[in-house]
Amino acid sequence: MTPSPTEDLQRLQQLGLERIAAAPDLAALQQVDTELLGKRSEITALKAGLGQLEPEQRKAGGQAINAARTTLQQAVDARRAELEGAGRRQQLEAERLDLTERRPSARLGHLHPVTRAIQHLEDVFTGMGFTVSEGPEVETDWYAFEALNIPTWHPARSMWDTIYVDLGEPGSTLLRPHTSPVQIRLMEHTPPPIYSVMPGRVFRQETSDATHLAVFHQIEGLVVDRGITFGDLAGTIDAFTKAYFGDRFSSRLRPSYFPFTEPSAEFDIRRPDGTWLELGGCGMVHPNVLQNVGIDPEEFSGFAFGFGVDRLAVSRHGVADIRELFTNDLRFLEQF
Ligand code: FA5
């Protein structure tokens, strides 16, 4: 006994719907569509067979076949829309450009530890009411020595192993061996009160070792006002040490000598491991220096300090050898 057209239809519709739902892509769906509803499909064959039925059965059969066709056709259309939508989403996703995305392979650099130290120092000092000033790296003998109370004959000249530039009178032009000339330039143009720091690069004829470089950085500080005392200097150095290094570091002043300050002191910091590091020199601005720039030492007094930024950066980061800063080994620099 052959199955009735109704049973055939139900089976065809059920199987058809399953195949449509399972079609993984548009090409597969097209194939299923042709097989289910095309000219050579079973459903078309069923329709052709209607002619052999009785007229009343023919009508009911025709309606059932049409209903099944419509159901299958709607399922194909729905699945097609679904697959097309997924395709568009996939394409959009593939073509998406996220401009805010940081790819893990694109490594961002950062500023050199010495540049960062200078910026940090500027922040600390501007927070204490200081301005920031700059001066040239190539200097004249006047600014680097004479105006700082160090005449040519002065034995203290040997404190700075100066690199001279072959320009003008021999010995008249040089690479500044310290940032103190910027004090002179500032005082020449700015009437007191002066509260300023002056960071910059300096140069000395020096053989590098773990604590010395031939090209390094200093930051100079200068205060000129009425009634400034050595107590103000000591207080400023102390406030700076705590602000920059934190409470685990402390500072001390040792008597010393600089021709441009009187009295003079050496400024050391004590690291958390208990060792001391000579960071810089300081003192009360010598009256001769004030006179050299036309400031009356009877009316104004001041203090100055100058210390090594590179030494400060390495001690802050616990680096044993200062030369590491400038060998430009990325594996070293990336740690900061
Ligand atoms: C001076 O250069 C004075 N101009 C400092 C000063 C300013 C004194 C204002 C008084 C008033 P000195 O030569 O000591 O001083 O150098 C100051 C600091 O620079 C040193 O304490 C050290 O921290 C740093 N320094 C000196 N030489 C080197 C070097 N070769 N490499 C790295 N850092 C150095």
C-alpha cells in the first residue's frame, strides 16, 4: 500500500523544515530550496499526481500541497534573511576599525628617567613657589666663572674640568661645567624677589665611572629677597628632600667651599639602605656675586644650590651605576 498524499506531504514538510533550518549558508539553502520546491521536487511530483484523484479529493489535495509549499517557501525565506543578516554582521565585524584599540604588539614608549626626574623636580619646586628658568649650554667665561666670583687666577677654577670651545679669544667660550651661570643671567634681567630653579645639561672633562659622567644634568636653585637666611636654605633643602624622595630619605649639610657662596655647604641625602650620596652644593649667595649683577647686598640676600639630577635619578630607582642611564639599552630603560 502506497502512503496517502497527505502522509507524504506531512513527511515532506517535516523533513523539509529540518533541512532548511540546518542549511549552514546561502549556497546550501539554495540547494535545499531547489530540491524541495523546484521542478523536479517531490512536491511538484505530488501536484502532478493530483490529476489521478477524484475531483473532491483533488481539491483538498491541491489545497494541502499549496499550504505545504507556502510553509516551506516561508521557511526558506526566513532562513535566507537570517543567513544574509549573519553574513552582513560578519563582514561588518571583519571590516571594523576600532580607533581606540591598543594592540598588544604596539608598545608605547615613555620619557627617559632623567627627563622624568627633571619634570618631577620642576613640579616639586613650582609647588613650593619657584619659577623655572633656562640658560645656554655654550657659555662665556664671564657667566661661567668671572661673574661667579672666580677670576682667571683663582685656584678654584680647577674644581671644574672645563671643556673649551675653539671660538673667539682662547679660553673665552666653553661648554658650561655647571648650571650656576644661569643664576647670573637671571639676576641680570630680573629684579628681586627671585625664587627660581634652573635645570639643564652640563659638560666636564671627566672619565666616566659608577658615579661620574662627562655629560650630565644639574638643577640650580636661586632665591634672592630681603631677609633671606641660612635657615631658609636648610628648610628649603629639607622640604625638597621629603617632597621628592619621601620620608624614607633624609638630608644633611656639611661645611664646604664654593667661590660664589659664603658660607657654603655640601648637601647629601641618606638613602633607605643607610648609605649617603653627595647630591650637590649650596650656600648663601656671595656679596661679590650680587654686586656683579647690580643687586645691593646691603638690601638683599639670597641662597643658591646646585645638584646632580642623574645621581638623583639613579638613587631614586636603586641603580648602582650611573652610566646605565646613557648606554641606551632598551632592556634597562624599559624598566622605568
Ligand atoms: C657645582 O657644580 C656647583 N655649581 C653647585 C653649587 C651651586 C654650589 C650653587 C653652591 C651654590 P659640584 O661640582 O660639586 O658643584 O657639582 C654639583 C653636583 O653635580 C654634585 O654634587 C653631583 O651630584 C653632580 N655631579 C658633579 N660632577 C658629576 C659628574 N661627573 N657626573 C654626575 N654628576 C656629577
